[in-house]
Amino acid sequence: MASHREMDWCVAMPKVELHAHLNGSIRDTTLLELAKEKGNVVSVDMEHIILKHDRSLREVFKLFDLIHILTTDHETVTRITKEVVEDFAAENVVYLELRTTPKRNDAKGMSKKSYMQAVIEGLRAVKAVDIDFVPKLDAETLANCHSAGNLQSCLQRKKIHVRLLLSIDRRETTEAAMETVNLALQMKHLGVVGIDLSGNPTIGEWRTFLPALRFAKEQGLGVTLHCGEVPNPGEIYAMLDFLPGRIGHACFFEEDHWRKLKSYKIPVEVCLTSNIRTESISSLDVHHFADLYNSEHPLILCTDDPGVFSTSVSGEYILASTTFGLGQKEMFRLASNAVDFIFADNRVKEELKVTFASASRELDL
């Protein structure tokens, strides 16, 4: 168990989150409130599941089912987006790539586009912290900041940078996947920077999504793939050969997969708590984090679904520290290195590097 001092230090350290699902990041209190508001959705048993922090895998799936029922109207999507961003900012996440699957709900008049507009409204509603979710400093302004030697003061207005990833669900058709990519391209000016492939890993075939993912890459969108969540050697090979910008999880890789991954230097989004709670990895002692870290392979510590798995970005760093023996300097380096793997532009990367350099001095590292 980490001490309060260690946790406080991890919270104070700036962090980057690149693998967080919007619907899996909802506050327990909000989930319970929404469930009660929408009628007989929550039973005594379900209320118990919502409020407990050590959910079994069966309970996790029940919670996901409830979340799917509750997040089907614009007002709810806007609310949870606002709260999720504020929660990440509260623990000093300075850059967040938030991923979500655009939903269609004809009964509520919701299209994929209006769903994403509700997400954007949630970003606009953030008041508790400063937020940058679209480019605000043009090249001329940034140059003036540099020439005046006051880039830091130019950046003080921002607390958290947020960019969006639109997820393709593995249940979708090629046409539906292409619709999501086209929507992402339409919303690039609103902070959409990439595409994610996710959903039940036992459903769908890689070739179904390849045309849309290839098109996304050709159009300059970042692409990240849930890869190796279940044993599927052929799909893993194909995903790696696609050369995505990043992959998530990589729990069921074989030796040849690891060799290919390392030769391609594809960054891995590592979600320790999620991998244990979903029983994808039997214990942290055998988690591939250690091998990737020791071989200096690009990796990023992430939460996946912090609400569902009762974790936080700071908690994931503490877990890595206590399990794998990382000290404060190693944790800080891991967090700052993540800046190189974000899908936002160089302007944002430069601002984040200034933030980490300042924090390094403040934390006396």
C-alpha cells in the first residue's frame, strides 16, 4: 500500500492519459444518480455494485450494461464529459485523449454527429479548470511568446489539454466504420485527433475495419488499436503490420509478436488494473510492463476505465512503482516521455514539455 505522501507526490506530478473510455470513466455517484432518475433501472444489488470498489469480473460486465442503458441522451453525455474531464484535471492530468464510440439512438433523436456534439458541449461546459480542446494559439502568437521570452506566462491559462478519439466498435460494418472516420475528419477543428478500434475482441474480423482505418491514417488521423486482448495470433500480426500510431493492452502476445512490436517500436498503452480485473493477466508479477520497461520500449501508463475499475492515473503510477520498483525520477520520466506519443500537434507537445520542465524543477527532480 502506498503512503499518503507517495500518493500526494503522484497526484502533484503532471501526467498524460492516452487510453481512457468516456463511459468507463463516469463517477460512481453520477452513475447512481442517473440510474435512480431513469426509473427502475437500479436494484438493491445493482446499487451495491455501483458503490463497491473491488468489483468482480461479472459485476464489471453488469456495470457496463447499466452504463450503456444510461448514456443514450444528449444531456447525460454532456454531463459525464464535463465531469470526467474535471476529474482527470483534478489529479493533474495535463493532457487527455478521451475516446468514445459515437452512438445512434433514433428514439432520442441522437445521431453519431449529435452524440459527438454533446461531447463537445461537455468540454465547453468545463468551468472548474482551464481547458484547451481546440487550437487557441496560432503560429504568430506562439512566435511572439517565444520572442518575448514568456512562453510560460502564455500557457498559464491552460490546465488540461483534451483531444478526442472516435472509436469504431467491432460490431460495426465497414460502412459504419467509414462513417465514424468521416465524422472524425469533419470534427478535426474541434479537437478530434484520431480513431480507436475497440469493443468485444471476440466479435468482428480485422479485414472489416481495415479500409476505414487505412483511410483514417491516409487523412492524417492518429490510429490506436485494442490489440491482443484475446488470443488471436493472425489478427495481432495483421494489426502490427498495419503500423498503428499506438496499441492498447497487448495481453496475449506470443514471442514473435513481441519481436515484431519491438522492431516496429509501436508505443503500448498499458492498463495494469484493467488487465488484472478483466483477468487478461493472471498477476502483476507476470505483466509485460516489466519487459517493455526494461527494454526501453515506448509505453504509457493508462487507466482504461477508471470509474468501472476504481482506479486513477495516479493510482496506476503508484501500482507500477510498488510492483516494479520505480522511484520518483523513473515515474516522472515515464510520464514525461508519454508526450512523444500523443496524437495532438507539435504546438501542444511543445507546451507540454514546458509544463514538465517546470514541474521537474518544482518537484526537485
